[in-house]
Amino acid sequence: MGSPSFFFRLFLFITCLVHLLYFLSVYGWGLYSDRSHIVTGNLTILLWHWPFGPSYSLKGDVCWDRYRITGCRLVDQRSLYPSADLVVFHHRELMTGQERLPFHLPRTRHQKWVWLSLESPDNNGDLKPFNNVFNCTMSYRRDADFTIPYGKLVPKDRDTGNYSRTENVIPKNKSPLACWVVSNYNPQQKRSLVYNSLRESIKVEVYGQWDGRVLAPSNLLPTISRCYFYLAFENSISKDYITEKLWRNAYQAGAVPVVLGPPPNDYMAVAPPNSFIHIENFTSTKELGNYLSQLILNKESYAGYFAWRRSHQVKVYTDWRERLCSICPQYHILPAQKVYRDLEAWARWGHQVR
């Protein structure tokens, strides 16, 4: 028969053991865990390779110093791989074989791999080799784990003037009815077919490598600003694929965008109403051409397409550091465990096969 002190010590041991088992079941059995990394310390994001080659400085606390995002550590030293919470891989270099996934390295339980691509599905190649590999997606898609659009409208910091008429926010000295900047012309693409049909109804000024009228970067927006309309035609038709053709070429330049891309609802989800003209709202390019020709004769109706410029301005994303830092505010809402079993199905059709 044991002494009372023995049973007391046994009771304490069993009690501590139960609490320990509960703690490990909730917070993870390994050295690292998903939840403990959210609560303690910075979130470490390792960029495995810089997109398209050129790198940026990561000295100091980049996310806080540049974008006022806290708790976010952005690194590109592969030696920090074991301690990284997320490892980001840009798809273009994986697709071309310039880079490879580090399957040879041990991967901790908490670590998440992120697939990054701003290309449309038509330009991503075969995604089957990447099935059952990635835990997160980073894309222009609104249903991605980390959405990084090409641009967006943000409120102006202050009132820039009390306008009595909307037309006061329209760039002046407009002359060409419509213009289009295109470099990689493919006669079989839908945008080329629409352009060739539309030019039978209206005059379209064409710039870019295809037409031999290349614009210097400093001349791009000033040239477009003199056009009433800009053909913001995407080279691929895909869900949410709305590029700088809308945000920079049209909105920033001050031309009304005539858009060809995903359905009107995708544009309405990110752009102000009555700020763009979607070709799907017309039965033919002739009807569209007639509408554009008549619209410029009605100054008030044309000015209405610029109403958003009173209160908002365009933000275009060009710095990869800002995109990567944007992961941190969204990270805490991710499921603890998720794997994209069919990346192609998600990228092309949005199927949630996980």
C-alpha cells in the first residue's frame, strides 16, 4: 500500500501529463506549429526566386518601413528556408525550368508553399506537375488565398476640389476617337478579331511594336490621354483577368476604357459603375462603334464616365515587395491544412479541388 504522498505525486504527474497532451494536440506535435507562429514573433516569408530576374532590396523592416505592415519579415536568403513560415515560388521560372522546387529539403509541418502567378491560364503551361504541392495561391484572382490585383481604385487622401461639373476632371485636348496599344499581335485572338471588325465603324489609332509606332514609357499616358476611348483588350479571356490595360492605360491616362476580357460582372466587382464600356453589352461592333461616336457628342453623358475621379484615384501595383508584404494581414484567416490537389482545375475553372 503506497503512502499518501506517493498518490499525491502520481495525481500531479497524471494531471500535468493530461494538460501536456491537450496542449500538444491543440498547438501541434512538432517543433513548430501553425498557431504558435501566428501568435508569437514575425511571420517569415521566403521568396525562393525573384520574378523575372531583377531583385529588390530587403534591407531593414521592408514591410513596415515602406507599407506600414507589422509582424512581417520578408527574406530571399535560401539559408532561412528551415525557419520560413511561407515559401513563395513564382510560376514563370518553374514553368521554363530556370528554377526547381526544393523537394530534396525537409519541410516542416507548419510551412506553407505558395504558388504565385499573374499570368492567365493560357500562359501558365501544364500545371499537372504541381498538383498536391502547394498550400496557397497568390494571383489576380479574387478567390485566391492572396489576391494581388494589377490595380485598384483607392479614396483620395483629401478633397482635390469642388467641381460643379463632372467634365472638369476629364483631360483636355482630345482628338482621336479611340486608340489601342498592342505589341504582340495575333490575328486569331479575339481582341484582334474585334479590333478588325470595329475599325470598319470608327477610326482607331494603333501604337506599339506591331504597328511600328512604339511609345516611350514617358509618352504612353500622354498619348492615350488625347483619345476619347482606349481599347483595353486583354490577350486572354479568363476569370478576373483584368490587367494594367484598364488601370494604367485607360484610367490613369484619362480615357474611357472599352473592355474585352472576363464577363461584365467581373469588372463591376472591382471597378466603379459607368466607368467602362464592355463589348458584351452590344450585339455587334457596328452598334458599339455607333454608340462611341454618339457618346462624344453628349458632353454630360461622356463626362459621367469620369465621375469616380472626383473621390478616387488609381493605384497600380508594380513592386513585388508590396505584393509579398500583403500576405501578412491575410495569413491568419487561412485554413491550417490545405493542399491544391488539382492546380489546373483551380487556375482555369475555379474548381475548389483541395
